[in-house]
Amino acid sequence: MPTTLPATMQVVQLTEIGRPPLVVQKPLPMLGDTDVLVKIAAAPINPSDLMFLQGRYGLRKPLPVAPGFEGSGTIVAVGKAWWLRPYLGQRVACGTPDDGDGTWAEYMRTPAMRCIPLQPKVSLAQGAMLIVNPLTAWGLVELSHTGRHAAAIQTAAASSLGLMIVRHARRMGLPLINIVRRAEQVAILQAEGATYILNSSEPDFMNRLADLSHQLKATIAFDAVGGDLTGTLLTGMPNGSRVVVYGALAGDRVYVNPAELIFRQQQVEGFWLSDWFRVTSLPRLLQIGSQIQSTLHADFRSTVQATYPFSRVNAALAHYQRQMSAGKVLLVPDA
């Protein structure tokens, strides 16, 4: 590790589940043979990060640990593997390792395979949001094509990820029914050019969902909410449909009528980006990363509503939780 690097780094540290994180100084991590050290430029707060802080995420790490599942920065050191040498100095989007601190730290150790080189036209701010939402949107829309579904449905359609799915589905020629729960969210989707929009708060929602899903033959749904809405989707969709649950915004378990599964051959399954990573080869991942960057400003752009230094992480968390649909909140190391 180059001697020009500092001995310690600023870290947002979770010491106890459910408690506000602290900002501390820690030694820089040691690198494994195929690891890289990324000097973090920016890292977003995502719903998955909130679940991690509350102990509700599928991946748990020994405490204390720095949260943060994605970010961007520059590779400033590499492990012993010879093929890592060209990585030095590269700007990258990076995902967190399974066994160490995440991106809410001044420096992060991560496997080289969890880094996607950034094209010159992509800023570090946009690069910080290149993995979780864009790759999830890509993976979900890909499910509709591999499963030969004529059309799809999505919930939480006005979210940052939902808008990416709207744009990517349109580019891929996939008719998409978009479900929101407030009138102002309908307006957001109309401004985005979405064709089919349903407001789940309106009294005729169930009838409109059933009519439209049967008309378009929408036999797959991407559900970010869970709770009662998952079962509602199954009830309204044609026989033999599948609901892919990838989020838990309702904060509740999924409720499904067994009759839907038994008599109508409906299916419920989960989508976890970490699993998608494991079954996607590195060349394919780099290819997708390049394609996403080439259409970043058209399809996969993210709105940033605020930026906070690490030292104000709890103010940043409060801000994001108040206005989750207004765009991303970024964390950056203190100057």
C-alpha cells in the first residue's frame, strides 16, 4: 500500500442496530490479493441502507461496521494480483464487500470484480448511483424478456428506481403499467411520458388493474412495496402470472390468498441484486455497465436532492426519510 495514503480514515460507523451511526476515525483496511482500495467520492442513501441500519436487510455484518452498498471514487491501491495494476487511478462505481466496511467511509476495500470503470462523461456523483438502481432496473426488465411476458406492472413507479424502469422498459419496447398511490406521483409519471398509470388510492383501482392487465397480457409484476399490495396484484393479474418482490416499502410481510397460488397458478418470488451479481459473469456485468452509462442521462439518471458530509450523516438520513421520492441524498467525506 503506497506510503502517501493516510494512516486513518473517516468512517460512518454503525455500532448497534437501530441506533444512530457515529462518525469515527479507523485505520485503513488491508487488501487481499484481488482487492482494490477505493478513495470514496460520494455514496447515496438507498432504502436498502435504511433496512441495513434497522437490521432488516438480508446481509448482516459484524458490528461495528460502515454501512453503504454503493458509491464512487478512485482506485488508489490494489492487491498483489498482477492483473490489477491497470486499475490504479481508475474512477469507478463500486459495490460493498460482503465482509467489511461499506461505502460510507473515506476509503473502502472491495473485490475488484465489484467495480465498474466510469466513462469520462460520467461524473462521480452520477457514478455513485450506478449500481443499485440501474442494475436492478436492468435485471427486472430482463426478467420480462427472458420469461416472454407481453407486458409488465410495477409498483412505486414514481421512485428513482421506478422512473428508471419506465424509461428502460420504453427503450426495450415493453408495455408497462405503473402503480402509484398519490395524485402528485401520477403527475410525475405523466411528465415522464408513461402511458399506463394507476393510482392505488382511487376507489376503482382494482377494476382498472384487472381490466388493463388482462388487456395488455401483463403477466409479470415488479413489486417494491410488499404488504397487502402483493396479493392485490396477484388477484388482478391474468392466470399464471408472477409477482417479483424486490422491496419492502410497506414495512410488512407479504399477504397472499392461497387460492391464487393453488387454483390460478399465480407465483410470488424474490429478486435480490446480490444474487443477480453472483450469476452474472464479469464480462456481462462490464458490458451492462457500459450500456447503462451510454444511456445514463436518458434512461438511468438519478436526481440528487441534497448532499451532506459524513459528519452530518444523521441529518442526511432524516432528510432522506422525509422525502424519499424527491431524489437521492448523497454522503461525501468531509473536506
